[in-house]
Amino acid sequence: SQQGEEDPQALSIQEGENATMNCSYKTSINNLQWYRQNSGRGLVHLILIRSNEREKHSGRLRVTLDTSKKSSSLLITASRAADTASYFCATDRDTDKLIFGTGTRLQVFP
Amino acid sequence: KAGVTQTPRYLIKTRGQQVTLSCSPISGHRSVSWYQQTPGQGLQFLFEYFSETQRNKGNFPGRFSGRQFSNSRSEMNVSTLELGDSALYLCASGIAASLTGELFFGEGSRLTVL
């Protein structure tokens, strides 16, 4: 069963624009992670944010976490065609395994 | 440092057969997790091994099983294959004893059941 739900399910933008995707979850967590998956490939870890953190940056990525609303957002600034991929949030419900959300498919047009 | 290696990358089986998938984690990683990915269900947790012990299991039937060897390599087996078992099977390794740290994924084994 999914713990996280990403929104939107799909997003299409032009190169240079910013892309924002959201993740909502149901139970309390210790940390939340974002992963990226190119079509049919493995997942690549992007960033981990702990429950006591509100914002984290990594290059063109900015992640926020609002534990009161049980939600997180991933912002990709100045997007590139190479950012085209699916993006998943993952939460550590029950601290015994990572549960992945449903994913957002991002398409960046050159 | 070599990444997570999964074999085979692609395979086709028929209903009723069984399949074994292999995963070699990153050197030094002792945790190996398995996930099934399908368009309809997304990424579903199968099981996780740490130091040859299964620490956690997802909600899958007993036809799905796995094991981990002393060198941390892991295998998963699916018996009596069904059409619905067609999926991308992803293996991930982790360095920490915690199950919820960063995971490093392989490229997956794409299973097609005819």
C-alpha cells in the first residue's frame, strides 16, 4: 500500500521553467526522501529531509517538509530536458521500511 | 565503486514456471530490499534482508520468497508464475542498519509472464 501520494500525477513544462511536485502522507515519519526514475530504470536518491527540518537544498533542488500538514514539496528550478523522469517521495512509516508514493511524471520540453 | 547489479535484466516466462532473480549490493552494504513495480500498483515493498536475516516482508503471497547469502548477495524467487507477476523487480542496497536510510537501486529485472 502507498503511504505517499504525489501531486500532480503528470507535469509538462518548458526548459527553463520551474517544476513543483507535492507529496502527501498519512502517518508520522522520521524522514522523507525523494527519488528520481528515468523510464524503465532504477531509482536514484535525490535528497533526504528529516522530520525536524523544514527545508533543504541540493543544487537546483529544493525540498520542503510540513509535518503538521503531512506534506512535502520538491522544486526543481531552471529545469532541463534531462530532468524528464518520474519523481517519487518515500517515507519511513513505522521505521521498518521505505514506502514509496505513486510518483509524478515530469516532461520537460526543449 | 560498483553499483547495485541485478541479473538478468530481462526475462520472459510462461504461467506456472518459476523464476529466480539475483542482486549484488554495493560492496560493504549489508541491507538488501526488493520492490515490485507495476503501472497499476506502483512500487510495492516485497522484503528486506540484513546479514542473511529477513527483517521485514511486504504483503505478497508465499509464492514470493528470497534469501541473502553471507556475501550480502540476495536472490528472490517467484514460483508458479501468474500473468500479474509481470513487473519490474528492483533491488536496493543500504549501508545502514536502519531500514529507512538512503537506498541505492539497481537497474531492475523486467519479468514478462506470458
